[in-house]
Amino acid sequence: MTVGADEARWEVELRNLREELKQIRSEQKEMAEAVRQLVQTFRTLAAHLGIAGEPYVRKDADTDRDRDLPGFA
């Protein structure tokens, strides 16, 4: 092989890798948006079911341990 052929092969490989990276970044953005929508759906559902109206705070009192949490069986 000549030097020119080696350079052309590497340029093609580099171009392919850049295209693949571009595609992966696009897919990552789509996944991030899907996860964001999922989180929003779970928050809405939890609020609708009354299990996440307020952030959960653990209490240390023994009497609270015997009490059922709303929305959990």
C-alpha cells in the first residue's frame, strides 16, 4: 500500500466514526427526553394516587412505624 491509500482509508474510517458518534449523541438525546417524560409521568401518577403529595420524610417515633403509609399495601 502507498501512503496515500493509507491516508484515504483512515479518512474514511474517521468519517464513519464521526457519523456513528453523531448518531449515538442523537439517540442519547432521545433517551434523555424519554426518561424525563417517564419521571414526569411517575410524579403525576404518584401525586394523583396521593402517595407523593409531599416529599417523604422519615420520622423516628415508634408510633409512626406502626402506621401504614398511604398508597402502600
